[in-house]
Amino acid sequence: MRFSLFSLFLFFFVSLTKGQGNYIELNQHANSIGEKKLAPDLFQLISQKKVREKEAYRLLVGVTDWEMFKRNHMHNPNLQMLSEYIANGSVQIKVNGNWLQQAVLDTNIQFISNARKPFTERELTGFDLSLNSISAAHANWPTINGEGITVSIKEQLLDTLDIDFKGRYLAAPMASKDLQTHATTMATIVAGGGNSFYTGKGVAWGANISNADFSNLLPDNLAVLQQLKVGVQNHSYGVGIENYYGTDAQAYDAQMNQDTSLMHVFSAGNMGNQSSTSGMYAGIVGYANLTGSFKMSKNSLAIGATDLFNQTVS
């Protein structure tokens, strides 16, 4: 019986590791380049020999020449294009780890980081619009209600049949297919109509509402956003602490430069009492702890939160 259990364990272990290959190592020249070209956490993983040659990774890549990138890399059978924002040469790909050894030395590639899986952040319940004087604004300027603009909620799908969004939800090709209450809550805070109860009334209660899937960490297609008349896109999600200006941040800046009427609003991330584990700010508690490099974009807003006593929420 002992032999059988051991054999079973060994079978599963081999099955899990089969085909992943060895861990990649950069030579001295590539390592010196990689320290500047790779995001701090990715460089740290490679330095600690934790990136396997044949294991698939999701990466965000910034390039100088988009056509050159396609010529040099799209023939790779293990490289899968997930999304791109061509306006500034940003691409999200899935590729085996051994590709990084070639990519580090490619002068057309400017920056590489992990495309970490996004997660929704703290769900706010019982929000009080009187704290930031929104209730007073509703009373004093009832015609300023967001009518004529669209707010996009980028995460998973909100409840499109919610009565507080009645007649104002606009379907979008990049919308998520996975329903989640967090997205519904955020849409209610932003633009709920208050049809169900007064607590269902949001800040811009006359605005249209749309949705985009946050599995695409790069900006959505600008032409589609403009067609929907999106003036604000809300991002209440994170991927973990990242304290660098990455490819995704550059892409969001590029989009807001293309369309100066569009604003991206990001949550700070509720990590105020934590510190980064990599990069120049590693170990410094309470600083450089926004949960995603896209929140480092210079033209966007990153918003923290306060409680009913006006105390900062970490």
C-alpha cells in the first residue's frame, strides 16, 4: 500500500512538472539589460530562478515598432496574442518563459512585465453620499446629473436588469460575460438612478452605463469608447502591489492624450499599510503600494477612501 501511494504521488508530481523545462538564466550581458527592461518583480523571479523555460506566462510588452515586433515574434508557435493597444505599441501576450531570453536582447522591446490576474477590490456597502457633499450637490444642482455622457465600469459584468439602471445600460463588445455583484455596486455608486430606494441613487444618476472586461489590462478600443460616448471609465480592481511605471500605464496615458475628454479613474487599492516586495521602494511600509502599474499613469486619477469619520481607509 505504501508503495502504491508513493507511486501515485510520484505520477502526479511528474505530470504537473512534465514539459515545463528548466528555469531560465540570463547571462551577464542580458542580466544587465534585463534589470532595466524587466519589471522589478519579474526580474526578481528570474534572478531567483523561478521562471521555467516551457511554462506559459502572461506578459505585458511595450515595443517601439509594432510591425517589427510582429515580424520577429509572431511566428513563434507558443506566442499567443491576448490584446493590444497599437497606439503606443503595447501588447498583452501568453508565451513560454524561454522567450524572455530572446526578448531581453531585442532592442525593439522596451519593457516587459507580468500580466497578473486582476481581482475586484473591497466592495463598499452602505456608502454615504452626504460625506463628500454629493447629496447637497444633488439638491442644489439637480440638472447636473451626468446626462449625455457614458460611464464605463471595467471589471466583470454588472446586473444589466437592475431597476436602478433601467433604460441607461449600453451594451459593449468588450463587456465581460461573468456577472458579479461588485460591478453592480460600483455602477450604483457611480450612476444608480435611485428607482429601487434612495440608497440606490448614485453620483451621476442620469449618465448612461456600460461595461468592459478587466481581463484586458490594456485600454479598450478608443473608437468603441467614443462611439459609446464614454467620458469616464472606472477601474475598481487591482493585481497586487506594483511600484513602477509600466507598459499599461503608458498605454492609458497615450489614450488620454489621444482623447482629452476621456478620464480613467483607478482605485488606490486598500494596501495603505503594506509595502512592496520588489523594486526601489521594497520594504517601505505605507508608500508606493498602489495595486497595479496602470494606476501609475500620469493623466489619470487614483482615488483612496475615507470612512464615516473621515479617516483614511487603508
